[in-house]
Amino acid sequence: MNSILETNFDFKGQVGTIYHGKVRDVYNILDRYLVMVVTDRISAFDNVLPQGIPHKGQVLNQISCALMDKTDDICPNWKIISPDPMVTIGYKADPFMVEMVIRGYLTGHAWREYKAGKRSICGVNMPDGMIENQKFETPIITPTTKAVKGHDEDISKEDIISHDLVSESDYAVLEDYTTKLFARGTEIADGMGLILVDTKYEFGLVDDKIVLIDEVHTPDSSRYFIKKGYEERQERGEKQRQLSKEFVREWLMDRGYQGEEGQKIPVMSEKFVNEVSERYIELYNKILNEKFEPHMMNETSAKERIFKNVSEFVNAL
Ligand SMILES: Nc1ncnc2c1ncn2[C@@H]1O[C@H](COP(=O)(O)OP(=O)(O)O)[C@@H](O)[C@H]1O
Ligand SMILES: [Mg+2]
């Protein structure tokens, strides 16, 4: 199998247990640093699918790293170094328990709510008469809680502050960073012929400073449309061309899967797995304007490479 589904390394200075997230394996080093190995796992509707997507980990890690570097003038981030195509090492933060979702277009969950008759989401009003994938006049911030297990829930700014998830003054900073990061992401995407539809950011505190953590503008945390033909497709009432996980979500929904308890996850054919892999690579090529160089030859050698590359950094701490 040319993909990494799970890692179980033992690095120098490693403390606590390995956190196997939906996509990433997170190693705590000396309670000060995190080693984040981006695996080839794919999740949809908050569930990990049984099959891996070749090259997905590398695509995600490299997009995120490049975009962290292209946004660090707006807001500081947790990244120190990417010692391996599938790994980022950075500062361990104390995360805020919210995810800052920002939407430039009426798509996905927001559209499903709108279609069901709702005209307000997370306390933000949406005008009448909008259609699916229509652009909002200005992007709207629709935060969610950051669930330890299970689904994240929509939450309003007022509730975030009144429940003390984030203080009012910190929230103002998160909002400001979210708006500016999204504007930068939109600009970068636009330059590459893409539309950044929506995304989510996570923030945390490192030495009392607010920093961007996790990933940024990756196809897992964001939706992208192809810019060319967007207007025409809207006018004709056609679907937009998506370069993101929405493609996988739709495939699953077509097979009756919505991530609900008791539902069986449909098995992806090899052909579909490869198609998904190609979409991730296509997005890499587009967003970074660089040809993707695959580093995954086989699982065993990739794991040896990761261990060696990470060790070089952590052994010197
Ligand atoms: N710098 C950081 N400090 C602390 N936690 C972080 C940092 N960056 C990312 N994380 C957390 O690491 C995890 C990354 O793994 P992921 O596969 O996204 O898992 P999850 O299933 O929790 O979303 C997330 O829970 C994310 O909040
Ligand atoms: Mg996550």
C-alpha cells in the first residue's frame, strides 16, 4: 500500500501518548513542541474512512506550510520547520476551544441550513433570495465549538464570549486575524485561477501570544472552486467545479452516507481512491503553482525517512 494510515514513532523527548487525530498523528515533545505527521487518512462528516489516499499527507502538509509562510506577516503561527514532506514541527499551543469558520459563499452546511429556511447562522443574518454557491456581500464568520469527540456545533460570537470559551478581547483578535487571513487566501487563490469559498482556522496561545495553529487553506480545511466559468455555471444553475473534499462528501452522500450513527461507510473503489488522490495533487499544482513531486514510494521506507528527518531536529533540542 502506497499510503500511511497510522504511525507509532518513539522520538527523543516524546511525552504523553500519541494523539491520533482524524488525519494527523501528533507527538508531544518536551511539552513544548509538537511533531505533526500528516498521514494519508481522509475523514468526511467527522469520520475517518477506512482507506488511505496516496500522497494526501504530503499534499496537505506542503500546502499548509507554504501558506503559513505566506501569511505570517498577518498573524504569527505555530510552525518552526517542516523537516519532512509529511511533517511539520512547531510550538505546542493551548488551543481556544472554537474553530473560526469563514465563508465567502453560500455553500455546504450554510447552504443546507439556508435551504431548510434558516436566515441566520451563528447569529449572522443572511439575506433572502440567495442561491447555492452565491457570493456573500462580505464574508461571514460562523464559528463552531471544537468538540473533543463527535460533531462540532455552530455557535454565535455572543455565546462564545458568554460561555467564556474565549474572552471578548481575544475574540476580537481572532476575528481580525480570520478576516485578514481569508482576504489573503482569497487573493492567493485568485492569482491561481481559484476561488477560496470557505475555510476554518484554529488558534491557540503560546507564551500568552495568540498564534494560528493546525493547518491553513488546505483542501481539508477549505473549499475551492475553479474561477473560470463560475458566473456561467451560476447562471445556468449548474454545480460548481470543486477542488476539495466536497467531492468525497458528495460521493458518500450519493451512496446514502451522511456520517450518522449506525450508517455503514461505503467502500471506495481503487479507481475512486486514485481520482481523489489526483484531485489533491491537482489542487497542489494549482495553489502552489508548482509541480507536485511525490515522495511516497512505499510505506516502510517513507516511515524510515520520517523517523530520520524528525530525529535530526528533536535530537538537537
Ligand atoms: N500548535 C498546536 N498546538 C496544540 N494543538 C494543535 C496545534 N496544531 C494543531 N493542533 C491540534 O492537533 C490536532 C491535529 O490533528 P487532526 O487530524 O486535525 O485531529 P482532529 O481529529 O482533532 O481534528 C487537532 O486537534 C488540532 O487542534
Ligand atoms: Mg482537525
